[in-house]
Amino acid sequence: MAATATKNAKSADGKFADMQRDTIELNDKDHMTTDYGIKISDPDHWLRVADEKKTGPMLLEDQIAREKIMRFDHERIPERVVHARGTGAFGTFKLFESAEDVTTAGVLTDTSRETPLFLRFSTVQGSKGSADTVRDVRGFAIKMYTAEGNWDIVGNNIPVFFIQDAVKFPDVVHSVKPEPHNEVPQGQSAHNNFWDFVYMHSETTHMNYWQMSDRAIPRSYRMMQGFGVNTYSLINKEGKRHLVKFHFTPELGVHSLVWDEALKICGQDPDFHRKDLMDAIDAGHFPRWKFGLQLIPEDKVDDFEFDPLDATKVWPEELVPIRYIGQLELNRNIDEFFPQTEQAAFCTSHIVPGIDFSNDPLLQGRNFSYFDTQISRLGPNWEELPINRPVCPYMNLVNRDGSMKHRITKGTVNYWPNRFHANPPADASQGGFTSYPEKQQGIKARALSEKFKEHYKQAQTFYNSLSEIEKLHVAKAFSFELDHCDDPIVYKRMTERIAIVSSELAEMVATNVGGDMPSKPSKNHGKKAKGLSQLEYLPEKPIIDTRRIAILLADGFDYNAYTTMKDALSERGAFVFTIGAQRKGVTSESGQTVVPDHFFTGMRSTLFDATFIPGGKHVADGLAKNGVAKFWVTESFAHLKPIAGMNEAVPFIKKQIGLDEVEVASPGTLSAESYGVVTGYGDAPSTLKVGSVGPDSKGLA
Ligand code: HDE
């Protein structure tokens, strides 16, 4: 048993194998039973006194009906107090390079292992049923089922945090959640209380800029970075300590929606990110992230102008480069949401030998909170639930009982030490966890170190490092948010605060929202840094894998152009969807019938990354007469998306995008100057190049 468990912890599918013990599969042979096992003959009628008209009273005696209703009455558990909305998937962690110079942790030193894992993505503010594409930080919580026990990295897609001391967490969360008097708004930071909090806490400034950037409206969970955020320690076999930050960089690059899209998708498909992840995994396009470490030797901790224990600061890559040593892949969808995602419980305090905490004041508070919150969500035996239990052998003779205990431990003693030497602890040579013997001395005080008091420099570096288009998006985001604050105290003084980082930005926002400007312009230190603009994280070569591409059709389309383009895109890994005038079928010029995946009114351009329209009579007879099809093109263009058209579709597209007079790209090319519009003429659609639009492509948004 123990040997199987250890093997599971080192093999990619180990957690799947472990969960099989508790997995049953629905079929048409096994009869429906009560939870205590008797077969049910009629699940549709409550037992009653059936008089002649069958209108007699219902009987409380009906244990089958009562069990069904009772189970239903109690099927909800409290949602997570933050990060309630999310979804998860299983995967594997592989190490390419051993980090044995800095740690003894098996998961970071044994390159022959494949460690199974579960990753849950989430938004922060919204409740469990809120929409995926709101402006928010995204959670990136990983549970690695290692051979030495579970290691949880409970991270985010933004490398810094709002506050410096964990005791402020209830304040920041209350301020951003719906206001207490009316529970409005849902899943949004655009309200008085949040911006009041931001103003009152200048330590939020750096995080606030990231939150107003495109990072907070990702295109996909698969296209975001993951950061451990807090500072942990790695301990090597000589007992030397390095401080460490964990990084995950997506193979697909970092990409975002534009705000108008994000807003619309909230209504059009609130599950957009959940479905995107599941669809990609189901289709075998497994998302991958490079795993890296930033390391600071213990004796260099004081060498920086910031405190490496301050979670509102990044460790600039110029000073502390990222060492990439592994890869995380997601490759299996869950089978059932509640037991495998709702009951998943992460704890920053779950670390394995070779890894330790630091005096990061946020981390220390988190170590208490996560462990504590699981008790109100799941009860004291939450670590025994299939999704949470380790894959390696585990046993503790003292930790017993409590509600819903289901593991059975044989033996007559439940204390240590005992006369049988049962369940002995392990010393370090046997893999026992030993804390780093850091010397600690001091007086008790409620305080933070001096370097924690500087709150603006890195926010300015972040803003300076963005491209012009990203800066414009930040200006629009601040303006949107403050426009939704109706208390002048809040928006007026907030624009003054923005001016500390950038007068130019504050000017734009103040003009839009009616804010105030300080009398003196602020000073800008002019510094930029690596790794802050998301445009640095584009894939090496443009790729269209898993991008959703719509082909618009009505009766009379060019069948050859349609199939050639569809095949070419599918071959390159794109997900192609046919959107037609009606789903019962559209007929081509040459008589072939295609049954579209959706009809026009059922879909919106916002749910696709690009659009293709083949030539044919269908343009004049169908698309040009259909308001939804016309708006589709205009809206795609406004959202900076590539649009391709053949023959008759070309003038139609030009008209919808309002660029009749502008020369769009010459046939078969794609360029920034073409405004992301590709055109092709003639019979040979294969002359069309299938590509992607670069970051500098222009548009109306
Ligand atoms: Fe969390 N956070 N957090 N947080 N957090 C929770 O734990 C907390 C912080 C993060 O998918 C809760 O199990 C405190 C930073 C993620 O299940 C709770 C502080 C970062 C998730 C909690 C922080 C995070 C949570 C609620 C300030 C990024 C979702 C449910 C010191 C590194 C985990 C739960 C999942 C969830 C407390 C700050 C990320 C209440 C006290 C910084 C991804 O315990």
C-alpha cells in the first residue's frame, strides 16, 4: 500500500489513480438506491394516502422522499470568503534542472519524477456564481501531491499584493466586496468603498496599477502568468538558506481582452474562462507554464532598496534573474465539480522538507487564515477528502475523530509516545520536517520595517515600462472605475493620488471623471524594468493554437474557400466555428449544405478571436442584409481582431469597418498597416496566409 502510494506521488497520473478508489461511474445497469443501499422503485412520487381521487395527505413516513429532500436542503457549503468563483484541472510538474544547490526538496531536485498536481484558477471579489471576465486579480493555486507530502503554492496572476500586513486583509476584502448596506456591486472594484480604501492606504498603489492594467482582464486562464507572490525560503543540504519567489510563465504568452469585450462577455458567456480551459484540455491542447525561481542568498537580504519580505514589491529581474528549472502542464479535466474543485482546499502552510517560510508578514498571516477557513467550509477532516489527501503514505495516530472522519486506523493507542512505539516520528535523515533554525530576537511591537514605508517607486517603474497602448488602457481603466464612484471625496482625491505616479495619467483621468490635480506636477524617476509589460510575454513565433475563429456564412457562399480555410486553420490548431444565417443548414453556390455550429443571433463576435468570410453571393444576399452579421464585423474590428475576407466579402468588410477609403492589405498579406484585415481575391484560397496580428496592430478601441 505504502509502496503504491509512493509510486503514485512520482508518476504523472498518480493523483488520478488515487482518486479512482472513490470514483463510481453512472451506467444503465446499477439500480438507483437510497444512500443506505435499498433499491428505489419510484423516485418521482411521495408516498401518500391515495384515496379514490389520489388527493390524500403525504406521509412523513416516506424515508425515501425525506432523504432526497434532506440531501437537497443541505447540498450547499459556504463559498470561499474570497476567490469563490473558479475552476480547476489536474496536471503534472516536471523538473528539467535540479535545484539541489539551494534545496533538498525532492520535487525540486529529482529530475526523474513527474509530480501530479491540481490547479485552481479563480477571480477574487465575485461570489461563486459571478462572471469570469470581470476586472480582477486571478488566483493561481497549485496543490502538488509530492512524494514527501502536499506542497501548495497559493498564488495569483499578479506578482504583488494590495497590503503589507495580513491583519489588513479583512479591510481590503470588505472594501472591494459589495457594499454592506445593499450588497452592490457584484464582482467589481468600481465603487466608492474600494477607491476610498485605496486612497487611505498608499501601500496599495503598486498593486493598483497592475490591477488597472490589462493583466486584470486576461483572455484565458491559459494565457496568464502565475506568481507565488510571497517570499518563501529554500534550504539546501548544507543548511544554507535562500529567500525565493516562484514564477510560472505561460507557453502561449500573456494575452488580454479589451475592456469592452470583457464587459460584454460577462453577460454573453459568464463561464467563458472555465469553458476555454476545459475545451483546450479536452482537445488535447494542454496548457503549459515554465516554472522558475528568483533566489536571494540569506546574507544579501539587506542589499536592496526595498525589503524582499514586502509583498507589495517585485524583485526586479535585472537584480534577481529568474532561473527556469521546470514545467507545469494541465492535462486532465475534473470529473465532478463539487468534490474535485469546490472541496479543494489550499494552505500556504503546506510545505515540504527543503522549503520553509520567511518573515514575510503577509505570508505569516496567510498561514493561519487558510488552515482556519477550511474548517468552516469543510469541517476538521477536510484533509482526508479525496481531492485534498496526499498521494504519499500518511498516518497520524493523534489526529483522530472530529466530524466526518472516515479513515479507519487500526491499533489500540492514540497518543505518542506509546508502549508499542506505534507511528513514530521521523528524524531529518528519515525525511522528517525540520524548521530552519533562524535566530530571532526582539521586543514585541506592532510594526513593519523602514523600507516597507516607500510605496510609489515600483508603481512608477511599472507604469513607465508599459507600451503606449497599455498605458492608454490603464488610463481608461482608472477612468471607468472612478466614474462609477459617485462620492466626490473619493474620486477627486484619488486623481490627486494618481498624480504622484504620473501627472500625465492623472490629467487624463481627472479630465474624464472630474477629479482634482495637485498644484505641483510630480517627479518621475524615469526608470523602466524588464518583465513588467505583458508584451514581453508573446510566444516566440505567432501561434493560433486554440484561438476561436468564426467563419460567417449564408446561402450562396463559396464552398471551396470555406473548406480550404477551415481545414488550414484547424490544421494549425485553431478552433473553427461556422456561424450561419440559420442552424438548419446553409447552402453554398455549388449546392453543398453546411450545418453551422451556431446561428447569428446565438453568438457574438466577442466570443471569437478572429473572423473569416468567404466570397460568394451570400455576402450581398445574406450578410449585408443581416444587422447581426454587419455589427459582427464592425465590433470585431473595434476589438482589434483579425478579419479575413475573400472576393465579394472584401468590400463588405471595408464598409462595416468604416475604412472604405483606406487601402487594406494587398491580397494575401497581413500587416499592422492593414488594420489587421486580410483580403484575398480569386479562386485559390490557399494563397491566403494564416497568421496572427502583432501587438501593434491598429483598431478603433
Ligand atoms: Fe488569499 N485567501 N489571503 N491571497 N487566496 C483565500 O482561503 C488570505 C493572498 C489566494 O483556489 C482564503 O481557502 C489572507 C495573497 C488564492 O481555493 C482565505 C491574505 C494571495 C485563493 C485567504 C491573503 C492570495 C485564496 C479563502 C492576506 C496571492 C484561492 C478561501 C495576508 C499570493 C484558493 C481559502 C483556492 C483564498 C486569506 C492574501 C491568493 C480567507 C489572510 C497575497 C489563489 O483563507
